[in-house]
Amino acid sequence: MISKAAPAFADKLKDELEELNGRWDELVRVASRVKDNLVASLEKYQKLTHDMKEISHWIMQVERSIANDEGDITSGGITKEKMEHYKVELRDRVKLRDMLTLRGSLT
């Protein structure tokens, strides 16, 4: 079509086609960046969901453990070993939470 058109019209069509192709290329680049951002956000969300489930599971375990040992605690008969066990568990989970928080803030 361009080869059969008048030279001035052909030049105008070429310029418009080049501009349109440039705009299309930019649109494709922007869409690719948006897609990459969406994929990265989805991965972060999935990791956060996994971490939250893990912490929730741990909390339920601790609650059950405390409920099982409640008689010992209320009667003052908790052993030093159980108390140390609770301290270690709590310390480990606080470290895990801190690591997850740090990792979440870095991403």
C-alpha cells in the first residue's frame, strides 16, 4: 500500500507506523513490568500466608500445651524443666518472628 501511495503520503504513513510501533513496544514493556510486579507480589503474599499459618499452628500447640499443664501452673507445681522448656520455645519463636519480619521488610 505504501509503495503505491504518493511519496508525501507514503512518508507520512511510514512516520505514523514507526510512531505506532514505538508506542506498542513501550506498552509491551510496561505490561511486562506490571506482570513482573504482580508475580513478585503474589510470591510475597504466598510466603506471608505460609509463615502466618506456621505461626498460627505453633500458637495452637502452645495453647494446648499450656492447657495440659494448667493444673501444674495454678497449683504452683510447675517444674523447672517445664518452665525452661517454655522459655526456650518462646525465645525460639521470637527469633523466628524477628527473622520473618526482617525478611518481609527486605523484600
